[in-house]
Amino acid sequence: MGVIIDSEKSTIQEVQKSQFVREIDILFIAPFLFYISRKKGLTKTDRYIILIIAIATLVYNLHNYLKNKN
């Protein structure tokens, strides 16, 4: 029975860590990528690629954050 309780605690801790990482991605990484995608020193192709990565980062992490929110 102790193994089951330890397993549940570690799963909860892993989800909490994952949620924290998702929050960082949503609040800092995605906006930073949006900002970089607006830089004029980049080629149009590079800007679009970074913009797509920013959108994908935001959508993926926000979806998973909301799905796992308790």
C-alpha cells in the first residue's frame, strides 16, 4: 500500500512540475517568440517560422494546461 501512495505522490508532483513548465511557456516563451517574429532584421521566411512556433507553443501548452488543471 505504501508503494501506491508513493506512486500517487510522485505522479501529482510530476503533474505540478509540468504545469509550472507550461505556465512558463505560456507566459514567457510564447510571447517572447511573438516579439522575435516581429523583428525587422529577420527574413520573411524566418519571421513566419518563428511565428508558427510561437502559435504552436501557445496553443499546445495552453490546451494541456487547461486539460490538466485541477
